[in-house]
Amino acid sequence: MRMRRLLGLALATAALAGTSALGAAVAQAAASPTITSGECADQGGTVRTIPYGGTVCVLPDGSRLTVT
């Protein structure tokens, strides 16, 4: 009985850790899409430097991506 509880606890902990790691990776990817200045130019965008905001690529459709 005790072994079954320990095994259940271990499986629950592993599942929770895996879910939170996956969620963090997905959130990071969705939060900050980036582009290089060359890719920006290839897509018809312009690279602009915004004071206190960093460098961004403004694409023809009006969307902005962070330049790396």
C-alpha cells in the first residue's frame, strides 16, 4: 500500500513538472517572436529603432517583430 502511494506521488510530480516545462516553452515562443534584419528586408519590412523600445521590424501589414 505504501509503495503504491509513493509511486502515485512520483508519477503525479513528474506529470506536473512536464506540463509546466512545456507550458513555459510555449509561452516563451508565443510571447516574443523575433526576426533578423535580413529576413525583415526580404519580407519587404523596414527596421526601426524605437527609443527605450529596442529595434523592431515593421512589416508591410503593420505588424512589428523584435529584431535579433
